Amino acid sequence: MRPTNLNLNRMKKLLYILLPLIIIVIIGGCKKDDGVYEDDNFYPRIFDNKGVFRSPSRIINEGESAIYSGLSYSPAADIKISWKVNGTEVSTDTAYTFTPTEGGEYTIVVEASYNGDVTSRTSNVLVNPSEYTFKPYTNVALSYLSENGKAADVNWNFVTHVAFNCAKVTPDGTLDISKGQLNQTADVLVARAHINKVPVLLGVSGRLYGIDGWSLYGSNDFGATLTDPAKSANLVTAIKNYVTARKMDGVDIMMTDLSTSAENNIHAIGPFLNALRAELPPTAIITVTVTVNWLHWEYPNLSAADWVNVHAFEDGLTVGPGAPRGQASSYDYMVSAAAIWKNFHLPANKIVIGIPGFGLKYNAIDANGNNESWGSYEYVPFKTILAQDPQAYDNEFSNIAFGIYYNGGPLVDKKAKYIKNEGFKGAYLWGGDYDAPAGKSLMETINKTLK
């Protein structure tokens, strides 16, 4: 059918109305060669093609470099680039290499700006200094971190030394350092410690039972390795290599495999200590964590150690079926434990006394009000106790479940005063990662009292 004049007129009129709109759409959709819209309505973008900003934090040693390359930007032309280190512009190039000349914490930011808009990427770099001097101290205030500890658990104002129990001797005699390698936990700890001029010791032990720091019952992992000359020599090499690679400042030997072949295990600590001393640098700090039960008589001469850490808590009288509930880590028990090592083994200035950062919680009791069984109690970190009882710092008992006995601020202060007045080298808190933040921190109390 041929269109009528009326239809043609209508089509012309519609085309007359739509044509300007079509032209606007076509022009508005056109781009310049550099990818910018004609009306400049374009937000700048940074493309991280190599994933250099994928992790928000990086850890390097002084003298090493953090390289930020492989980035691309949009729009490709007329964009302004600015690299800043701790807020100061250092480059306007498309890539940047950060090579620090001293240790510390640095914030690296790249900004891309166009037409008044700015986008950015940020990277935090922790730099382990190559040289540092230990801060001065009168008495040792050692935070001993468990295998789950990390740098964030340490208030550097309250410690003179840190030990990290991240090295476990396995049944076949090899060294398991997986806890320290996870998320670079050991590297972060060492870097932050060195920035704060605090030495870090590698804590070496067998498998531990739990929060209290004793070995798993019946285990003989560490002990069997020490008493095997070939395995012991290999262990010394593994420890040396790890300490060197992680830039740690020494080692603590926590040999608590005492339930199997106890005497032989303890006797082997002496030769092992001497072998470590021969392999590590002369400046390395080497300590031994020791017990105070009847087996203390079996310890060899440990004078080659810089000091010994005395496990002066948990008297063993308040656990087990029918055991009376009570304070397992009393002041009197600490005094008697310290006396054993002072009177029979080493001078006071070679002894660091242990204080618990955890409590003993009773979950069930018998008809006489005593602990019900081997499974009716548990150990609880001090920070957990404080979370349940805000007044816990000022006491040593919390009425939770069937009672939690622990060392609060007043008892810790009393112990630290004794340690200082009797001329002991200092105190350590096990574990440092069980402690509470500043203000109600047991480590803070130890440090202030020992000064």
C-alpha cells in the first residue's frame, strides 16, 4: 500500500522532532582517543596488575626494597600521579621503589588525580632495622608469648625482653616453626621489637599441654631429641638457622618433657646449652626455663646460660580428683621456688622468676566442695577473667562457675617487690598474650615495680 500524503507529513514531522535528539546521543557517546568523555565526566582509576597492593602490609629489612610496579592508570593522558611516604611526596612516576635507610613504620600512598578527583592505593611497610641498641634496664621484665602470641599482644613500654614459643620439637626430632611463619608472625614481632629496642628470644619446647605451659603428659619429643647425639646436633643447626634468618636475638630452652626419662632429659640440657652457645653469635642471649619439683636436683651446671627462668607457679596441690580448691600460684610458693634455685643452683642475679598470666577455673565440685575430677577444671587467660569480672585486677579470686583463682594486680605487685628486694635478675609473665591492656596489665605492674 502506498503511503498517503497525510502519513508522509506525519513521518516528516516526527523525523524533524527526533533528529536533534539522535545527534545529541551520537555526539555524547563519542570518546576522545585517551578515553575521556567529551564532558570530562570521568573518575581516575589505578589498576594493580601485579597485585603489589593486594596485601595491606609488607615487612622488609633495612636495606631491602619494596617495589611498586606494574600499575596502570586511567585515563591514560593528563592524569597526575603522586607517590607519598608518610605524607611527603617522593615521586611523580608511574612506579616507585621504596628503599628505607632506617627501621620503622612507613605508609606508602600512590594518588592518581584528574579533573579535581583523586583515587589512591595504600601500603604499610614495617622495616626491621639492621642495627639497634637494647634499651637500658635494671631488672628483666620478660613477656613470654605462647605459640598463639603476636606483636599486638606486647606493650613495648612494659617489657625489656620478649620470648616467643613458636618452635616445637617434633617426635622425629625436627623443628616445627609453622606458628612463627603463619602470617609472618615472627617477622612482625621481631621488627616491632627491634624498632622499640627490645630483644626477642626464640622459645623452643616440645608439645605443650595448654595454657599452663607444661608439656603434654607422657610426651618425650624434646627430651628424646636431646639425648640422641645426631638429632641434638641437627636441632642445634635448625635453631641457629631459624634465629639467623628471622634476626632473633637468642633462644630459651623450655625442656619440660619430665614425665618420661626425666633424669636423662634434664642431664642432656647442659651439652645442648653449650652446643648452642658455640654456634650462636657471642652476643646471643641464651636462657633455660627450669622446674622446681624434686627433679631440680638433676639439672646440670647451667652457668653458661645468661639466666634461668624459674617456673615458680602452679604448686600442683589444687588439681586432680578431690583436690581442695584454692590458689595454685601463691606468694609463698613463689618464694619457696625461688629459694630452691638460689640456695642450690645459681646466684640470684642469674634467676628470673615466673608469674602466671592465667587462672585456675573449677567447673565441677564433689560433695565435699573439692575439685571433682581430672576433667573438671581448666586454665583461663587473665584477659578472659577480666572480661567476665571487671574488678578482677584488684583481686585474686572471681566467683565464676565454682571459682577462678589467679594472680591479680596486688599479688603480682607483692611478688615483684620480693623479686627486686632479694636481688633476683627479674620476672617473666607466662604467657604475655594472656595479659590485659594497659591500665590493668600484669606486665605493666611487673615492670613498674621492678624499676
